[in-house]
Amino acid sequence: MRPLSIAVVTGLLLLVGAPLVLAEFYQHEYEAPLPQPPALPAPPVAERILPSALPTGEAIGTLEIVRLGLSGVVAEGDTDAVLDRAIGHVRDTPLPWQEGNSALAAHRDRIFRPLRGIRSGDIVRLKTPHGDFDYEVHDTLIVKPEDVWVLDPTGTTMLTLISCFPFNYIGSAPERFIVRAQRIPPAPYVLRIGKPGA
């Protein structure tokens, strides 16, 4: 192989590989400060004071889609600095522990690459210090960047995931891939009290 060819291949590998290595590094950096869940049962949500806003860059929790092997830290904001490191919560949409249409965005060539294999019925889990929330995927869409109606309030509590599209496009992608998932209500807690040995 000619020295020029080696230099070109090496340059391409660095161009593609460096952002992936940096994203992985920052995932571990964000995971470290996430508060651990309490050892004792937390009081009911109604009795807790939940934040209604967070500073840009603050860790919110982790997002998982087990079937796809997708896992990533979620942080507040959708600036380039946040999206280079994590899944970003889109400002002006509800936080995950609030009611409404909460939106998360990430790069298609990093954390959200596995989204190309998502399908209806997949379970999305969002783990936060204020509770774990499960969502069931019911819809995927391909829209233009100006179609911000996907962020509009909804009558149900849901999660909207946003990434660039097509997934294999080189450069600034012309469309957006949208996943809509509806929150699954938690199973009711039943306390059974009986006599010993009954």
C-alpha cells in the first residue's frame, strides 16, 4: 500500500473513530455523578418535590432499549456540547417525571445508531433519580427538520426520540427520524397482610 493511501485510510479512521471514543468517554463521565437510588423506599411522588427545570449539561438519568442494546446517559439541553457527550433532553419539553411529551435527541452516528432497528412494541426505559419510567414504542416517522410539531404537547404522557436521518448519510442529514413511545402506567402496588402460615 502506498504511503499516501495509508495516510488517507488513517485519516478516515481517526475522523470516524475519534468522536465515538470521545462519546464513550463522556458517557462514563456523566454516569459517575448520577445519584444512586435510595436504599429505603422513596415516598410517593406526590410527597416529593421534583425539579421543574435543570441547568444545561446536568445529568438526568439513563435511557435503555434492551432489545437494541442501546444505552446512554441523558443530560439536560440539546446544545452541541451536550449532544457530543450524551442524549440531550430538548428544552421546553417536560422533564421525564412530568406529564406530557418529553423529547430526547442524540446523534445518529453515535448513541442513537441502533434506533434504525426499532419497531412497534419495543420497550424504552428511562431511569432517573426521581423514578424509572417505561414507554412502549407505537410509531416511527421521518420528517423534515422544520417539522417541530413533533414536540407539541400531547394528551398522553409520552417520549419522543429524535435523530438525524438517513442513518448512513455522510454530512448534515436532510431529515429527522422520530420515535414516539407512550408511557406504561406502573403496576398497582398491592400490600397483602395475612396471618403467619396462612
